[in-house]
Amino acid sequence: MKRVPVESTADAYLEILAARGIDYLFGNGGTDFGPIIEAYAKRTALEQPVPAPMTVPHEITAHSEELYERLPIVAAENVLRGLRGEEPVHVRNPEVLPRWRQRLADLGVSGVVS
């Protein structure tokens, strides 16, 4: 195993990718992206090898046309059910439903599904 001195996890990550012959690094910029950009800048200034950075849009672009056609309908259904005090049909985090039901009951919303 070859040991290489690095200053950060991002440095180590880029070092490993370059050492393994990875040509491209695909990334979606976000709050965790800063250290990688800094490591790229440093390694480039030192003329050290780095995979070519390729920024890509958020994963939502992989969704189908059918999803986008149905999305407003699904959203409206959930909003209407919520306004009636009914449980939403399409729930991303079902574990929060008991707390949601209790909040509606505390607000005096009638028709809350138990």
C-alpha cells in the first residue's frame, strides 16, 4: 500500500481517484462540494493529476415525463385531503403521520383519520 500525505478527506479522495486512473468525477454541487473544489484547485496549482470534474444537474432530471404530468394532480389530491383533515395518499415519510394527526387534532381540524 502506498501512503501519500494529504491535508483533507477531499485531497485523499482525489488522490485515490487519480491513482486508480479514474478520468472523470461526476458531482452535483451542494454544501459538501466546497472541500472538493478547494482540493481540485490546490492539486491543479501543484500540477498533480485529478479526474476531470463534471457537474451534473440534480437527480430530478432523471424523472419521466409521465411523472411531471401527474405531479400537479398528486399534489392537488394531497392538499385537498389535508384541507379536509384526511391523511395524504402520497406520503414520503409515513413515520410522521401520527404526529401530523395529533397536530391537526390539536388545531381542531375535523375529520382527522386515526
